[in-house]
Amino acid sequence: MMDDVPERFDERTYLQASGAEFKRARLARNLTREGLSELSGVHLNTIGAAERGEHDINSSTKCSLLAALGCKSIIMDENVDSIVLHESLAAFPRTDIQAMPDACVVSIIGQVLRERRNSLGATLEQVACNAGLHANTLWNIELGLVSPHGVHLHRIYRALGVRIVTPGPAGILLE
């Protein structure tokens, strides 16, 4: 039903690797931090702290950055979210996603997670336990009441057996 999630998830390793991945994607687009800040609406200091692995960002901020970079999909590796950029510059930035209000993004993420959990026949408690979260935290995320941090999303996706996340104008495709 669900893959096992490692008992001890190293958040520091995840943050450093994911930060390096954001920097790699930014440089692949020939963007400065200032340029990414302008495209995404995310403060320059937040981008810098995230790239250095000093700060986890919430899902709406992460989506703003990924949309600004022209993200095609995210591969959920064990300790990093690897960013796959659209090859076509016409998909950079992803204005379809940038046009969505933060509350809508958070709601869509929660709905997709809940649908995936239900399709697996898993309980809220099972997934929360496998993700190393409290069931109430997962419940709030599924209902779109909170914008989860990147590390929580990574752990939930992994607990649900998701390896690829593809954002699009009609929602999120999980593979």
C-alpha cells in the first residue's frame, strides 16, 4: 500500500540539498536571486536563506518559486526534491500557477493529498505516522487550513508512495 519512510528523516540534509537544488535551477535559468525575487514575489532574503539550507519554506512560497522557475515537475528523491524545468522557455515562468491565490494553492495541495490517501485505503493516522507527523497536522493540511512546510510535504508525499509531482493548471498530478 505505502512505502516505508525512513524512521529518522534528516531535515538538515533535506533543507541543504533542496536549497542547493533551488540554486541549481535558478542558475540554469540564468537568474540572480534578485531576478528570481522579482519573478516570484518572494523576498530576496527568503530565497537566500532557502538556498543556503537555513530556512524551510511553506508550500505557497515554494510554489511561487517553482512557478517562477518554470518547473515542469518535482522528483521526490529520498532527501531532496529534484526540480525538473520545462525545456521550452515559453513555460518560464509558469504564469498559470502564479495567477492562483495562495489559499487556492494550499487547498489544491490538501485535496490532492487526501484523494491520494483515500485511493490507497490508508487512514489519516497511518499516513501521519509514516510521515512522522501528528494526525491533526495532516488533517489540517488536507483541509487546506495550513500551508505546510516543504519538509512536511516531502515526508507526506513519500509516505503516500509519490515519486513525481507535476503541477498544472488543472491541479497536481502525482505519480
